[in-house]
Amino acid sequence: MLSSEQVERFQRDGYLVLEGFVDPAACVELKQRAVELVHEWQPGAHRTIFTTDEQERSSNEEFLSSGGKVWCFFEEEAFGDDGQLRQAKELSINKIGHAQHDLDPVFERFTYTPELAEVATDIGLADALVLQSMYIFKQPGIGGEVGCHQDATFLYTDPITVTGFWFAIEDATLENGCLWAAPGGHHAPLSKVFKRAGGPDDGGTVFEELDASPLPAVPDDLVPLEVPAGTLVLLDGRLPHWSDVNRSGRSRHAYSVHCISAASEYPEWNWLQRPADMPLRRLDRNDATSSVR
Ligand code: FE2
């Protein structure tokens, strides 16, 4: 699937942009399904807000149990001072996560393709297990910033193997909060890990610093990845990346999948844990169930 030049570029830069990887019709289908899931979803008494502020995250049971669920997380700015939603529910959700690739047939079809398995193999992940998925809305007007981070902080394995597969479901531009990446930044050490504080059943989480050198400066040390819908962006697990708030009138939908090597060890202190009856599934090059191309 990838040329040796593309593989070399991925190894050098820590990311690779593959325009036209996904058929536009598949993007439309995934987007419709995501909107349907939000429409059907009832938050009940809980309002799970996604924020990069760890205080908020750790207090939040839905977040910690979402590794085996399809859950909707509100944008930080979704609620007004009166506690009511400022815009319709469908325009207030930050993301859906983190197991729709295994629990929803449309997401499953989009995710488990021979093409994605081949790309993973080409970059050295022949035994890729799909660990989590996120459908990110980056809503018009209130789409939240995602602070500069390395994915291996949140999805750690020994050795580090986590790799991000980020699909643009809508055009991503400077105006609506496209991804930014630090070219070559994956050669630096992992700066910290995000851990469950007191074992798998404890509610708390904590950051543990591994390396004191700062992450690249935002936005000066990063480059914007403005890409059309249908683009796949590969992200090395140690690559610092960031996305800004979306103050434009246009959403920026994206779907991201994170894979790890089956040969690496996944510690039980990672925040994301799957229920025992939901083992991780491999990306399979011979998977005949679907094709997105
Ligand atoms: Fe990320």
C-alpha cells in the first residue's frame, strides 16, 4: 500500500498524510451514523465533558469505563451559565468513544479493512490490535482545543507501539481547527504517562513525568495539516500534535483509531481498559468484511 519513500517519510517525520485514502461515500456514511448515535444517546443524569484538564477527567467514571462502550462526551463550552445546552445536542458533543469500532456495524466496517491492515503492516505493525476509536466533531463555534500531547502518554505499551490512524471525515482547515504536528518530534522521549492512580478499579488518575524537557511550542514548532475529507493521517505514538479551538461556523469531523502491537505489553494502569469479555481485535489483511476504497 505504501511506497518505501512514504515509509521513510513516516519514520523521519513521525506522521504521513495520505490524501484520498477513503472513499467519500464511506465518509458520508460514517458521519450520518455518528450523528444518529448522538441523536439516540441519552445522557441521563451524567454530563461527561471532555477536556484536557486532568481534574475533570479523573473525576469522571464514564470516561474511565468508556473503553468498552459507545459514549458521548460534551464539549467544554456546551453549557451556558444556566446549566442548559447552548445549542442542540447534535451540535454540543465533542466526541464519541471509545469502542464503537467493535460495537457498531457501520464503524466496524469502516475500521476493519484490508487497506488499513496493509498500511499498518507497511509501517511495521503487522500484528496491529485496535485499541480504541474516537469520532471527533470539533463543533462549529465551540469545538475545543486539544492540547499538545503524545498519544503514548494516554495509551502506553512496553515497548511503545501505539500508532494513530486519523481520518478526515470533513475537510480540515486552519479555520475549523485542523491537526498540527511537530515534524521529527517523535524522536524525543515520551514526556509523561497518564495512569489510573490506585489500580484498575480506583476512580482517580494521575500524570507521571518521565522526561522534563518541554514539548514543542504551540504553534511555532508545529506545522498545520490542512487536508480534504477522505485523507488518512498516520501518527507515531510519540509525535507531539495539537489542534486549536474551532471558532468558525463549520464543523471538522474526524475519526481516529489507535492500534498497538499484539507483542507489546499493555499495563493495567492505563486509563483505558476493556472489559474481560471484549478482547482486542486484529486488523486483518484478509478481512473480507469490508473495503473503504
Ligand atoms: Fe492525539
